[in-house]
Amino acid sequence: MSDRVLPYLMYEGRAEEAMRFYVSVFPGSKVLEVLRYGKGAPGAEGTVSRGKFTVAGQTIICADSTVRDAFAFSPATSLFVECTSKERMKLLVDRLSEGGKIFMPLDNYGFSKLFAWVADKFGVSWQLNMG
């Protein structure tokens, strides 16, 4: 058996909302597992102790942090999406940046015919590319 590497995203009380949002943006994606903190557990009761979902075939794990950390998501780490069409890419940029921010708007940057870099409303960074 070989090792497996999965992205892990840590939220502050919004893990389930984030999972459901990402699954709505990428067709064929789904929430696979939601485990919650119960009464007396280290996290707030009902928040996500472990979530697992797929986005465009990539399995991602997430959770709600049990403490307020001095750090959050940073653009230094992002999810990279290889898009199949200009129309789909525009839709993804629009949906993912809604309530977030655009670092690099959809354009030809020389290293790619079409590229954009955004952060979603949860602070997760996404790089979208088309050849």
C-alpha cells in the first residue's frame, strides 16, 4: 500500500458551509463524511470535527478548529484547477471570488493563455488555469 496525500483545510466554524459551497460549484463533487463535535468534546457542539468531500475528483479533508488560531488561510497555498473551457473558467472565477477577493483577474499572463487567482469567502486561495 502506498502513502496518500490529501489537502486538509481548517476553518473556524464554517467547515460544513465551505464543503457544501465547493460541492455546489464543481459538478460531480460530493460530501463524503461529516463527523461533529458532541457535548463535552473539545470543539463547539455541532461543528465539524472531520469532514471529507470530493471536488473535481480530488478528496479534501476539513475540520473546524477547536481554538482561535493566530493564523488563517494564506494565498501561499492554493488549490490549482485545470479548467476545460473559457466559459467554465469564467464561471468558476465568478463563483469562487464572490465574497472573497481577486489577486489576479482572468487574463493572459504569458505563462498561461488564461489564468486567474482568487480567494473565496472562506479565505481559501484558488488558482485557475487553462493552458
